Amino acid sequence: MGKGNKAEMLIAICAVISSIAAVYIAWDQARVMRSQEKADVWPIVQLLHHTGYDHGGFQYRFGLENAGVGPALIQGYIIHLPGEENTTSFRDMVSYFVGEEIMDNFSEPNWADQSVRSRVMRQGTQMNAIEVEWQAEEGLQDVVEAHVSPFIRGERPPAEVFVCYCSILDDCWVATTLQSNPTPTEVRSCEALPGVMDQLLSQTSSTD
């Protein structure tokens, strides 16, 4: 091989290396830009319980809060009731939490619930999925405390809520009430919600 051919081959190799480097740099820049875009519109949905007494009455509230930096589209949710069928009824969750004795033996409470599916939550906003209030009656507080205390002490398994939501870039996450999983789990799409729920519940059971 002559010197001219060697030089041409060296130039060709250098050109290939330069092309590969250019492609890598372009890919890396696109990846960094994608990460930056994702961070700029990253919603973080938190799930919130509230219980309280007021002049002998009892209130329970369950809601969602978007503590992130972009809007969150709520695409689906499942409520896991230990020993019962999974549901999407927050009223069923309240019944599981407070017990049938309260539901059957005291006056009908005031209910306020709304659908959270397909709702868009702006940054920094809250939304109550359900609010329920029992007016003060004799014996109500004692019955509530007797039924709720085992959940608080960890003697009975609580209901667990799994909510799937997405950003405006179609990145999706599953937020849960599981104490073992405080950070939302990223998923490809909300179609994966049932499988992710089963996986997270299995992991929780294995660590108990």
C-alpha cells in the first residue's frame, strides 16, 4: 500500500471517528435537554388522609396534592381493601376504615365526593376525593376510636390507594399511600397500574 493510500485511509478513519463523536454529542445533548424538560414539568402527586373530631362529631377526608412543578393528569386509580375486592369507590374505603357499626347504627353522614379520574391538577393545588362527616351523637367517638385505633397501631392492614398520573410530556408515575413506597414509581403508561399495584403490595408483604 502506497503512502497516498495510507493517508487516504487515515483520513477516512478520522472522518468516521468524527462522525461517531458528532452523533454521540448530539444524542447526549438531546438526552440532557429531555431531562431538563422533564424536570421543568415534573408533577409529584401526594396522597393525604385526614381524620378529626369536632364537638363530638367525626370527620374523614382523603385528597390529592400536586407538590411538583408541572400539571398532573390523573389517569386512573385503584383502592386495595385487604381481604376484599379491589375497588374505585372511596365510599367503600371509608366504610372499611370506620366499620359497619358506625355506618349502620348512627345517623347518615354528610358525604362530599368527586371523581378524580381524568382531572388535571395544577402545580400546588389540592383536590379532595371524598369528605365525610358524622354529626355528634352519644357513643360515636368511642365507637370510632375503638375501630380506628387498630389501624393506627398497625394491628389491622389499612386500605391502600394507588393513583396513576402523567405529565404533559406523557411521563407517568404511580403514587401510593404505602408507607414503604413514599416516592412515586415511574411507569411507561397508566395501563401498567394493576401490575405495579400487585408488585408494590408483594414487596411490602415480603418486608413485613
